Amino acid sequence: MGLTYTAERAQEIADNLAGVKAKLDETLQSKGTSTQTARLVAVSKLKPASDILAAYEKSGHRNFGENYVQELEEKSKELPGDIKWHFIGSLQSNKCKVVAAIPNIFVVETVDSAKKATTLDKACAAAARSEPLRIFLQVNTSGEGSKSGMLPSGALEVAQHVVSTCSHLKLAGLMTIGSPNPDLENGENPDFKALNECRTTIQDALKINDLELSMGMSDDFERALLQGSTNIRVGSTIFGSRPPFNKTAA
Ligand SMILES: *Cc1c(COP(=O)(O)O)cnc(C)c1O
């Protein structure tokens, strides 16, 4: 593999990853009785593939998150095949085929409508994947118009649609992006509370009990863990600040 990184860069990423993992463990331990476990997704968007390889080789990290389909496709081709890729960007219908064709895509976290689920389901059928592709439904828990995702009130209907009509998808969880400056209520982030409530509604109605909660980023992952997150998505704390988004990369 023609990817190189310096020992200094690998050490920096390893230290950052270890710092986040330590906080993750401490936070879960502080909850005491809980049997909750949580996965750390290292969000590598707009960062070079060599950074990912450094985390893979030096820290043994395997879960990485990407936001842009073309960037994910390119990185997946040049990086080891046992990486677990999380697609966490806005999912366009015309890009579902490319995403479904990535052999080691682990989960698409950003399915935001029944229609998009159907498009992705068909793409998975065409790609002849051997197992159903895991998806999370992205929920707009703050109700802000500028945010993507379905409203909590519509999530059950989409979940029912996935379970009953999308045989190439596996409904595996719910995802939200918390407000950057939430007004905590009794110490709780209302976005994370809303995602929990949404999960309860769906699990009760569909008689299932294994849905994950993907919530928490660099600024709020500890709070998200305290409120039940099983999948945190941390970028800048691990890889440093990102270059400005360049449209052509999408
Ligand atoms: C970029 C991104 C992250 C990581 O954000 P940081 O603040 O850098 O940790 C997490 N989730 C989603 C959906 C993102 O787009």
C-alpha cells in the first residue's frame, strides 16, 4: 500500500484515540450498574487515507466514519478490507448504488426517509450483498428545519416500512446529531432524550429490543454516553481540525 505517515503523526492520532477511549470507559463505568457498551467511530472525513492507516496499524482501530460518497469509495479501495466503514453523510438517492457496492460498508447511519430506504434496498439487491446491510434511521430530534433526518413522529412509519418491505436492509438503530448548544433539561440533552423515546416507541411497536443509538460527537459524546449512546462518532478530537469542505469532494 503506497500510503505513508510519520511516526509523529501516528503517535498523535494514537494518543488522541486513547484519550477518547479512556473517557468512553470512564463515562460508562461512572454509570455503575449498566451493561451498556459503546463503539467508537473515528470520523475521518476530509482527512488523508494515511491518517486512517496510522490509526488502523498503530492503534488497531477498525470503525471509521465518512461523509462523502466519492471520498469513501476511494478510501475503501486503498485501505484494508477489514475496516468497518460507517456512512454518516447526507445520502443522495443517486449515490446509493455506489455505497451498496462497497464490500466492507458496515452501516449506513443516515437513512432519512422510506423512499431512500427503498432505493438503498434495491441497490443492495443489485450489488448481491451476502448479508442485509445495517442501517440507522436519522432522526431530526431538534425539529430545526435546517437539519436533515425525519421527525421523531414519522420514524415509526419508516421503521415499519424497512422491516416489512426492505429485505436487503437490517434496521439496526437510530442516529441523531445533537444541537451544538443545547439547553439541558435536568442535566439531560433533549435531543438525546428524544432519540431514546423514539427507540422505545419503535421497539415496542415492532416487538424488537436490539436497536442501537448513534449519538455524540467530539463536543458531546460523554453526555450522549450517559444518555444511552451505543455508537459515538468522534472526528476532530482524534484527527484534529478539518480543512474547509470542498464541494468537489462530495
Ligand atoms: C463530522 C461529523 C461527526 C464528527 O464531528 P466532530 O465534531 O469532528 O467530532 C460526527 N457525526 C457526523 C454526522 C458528522 O458529520
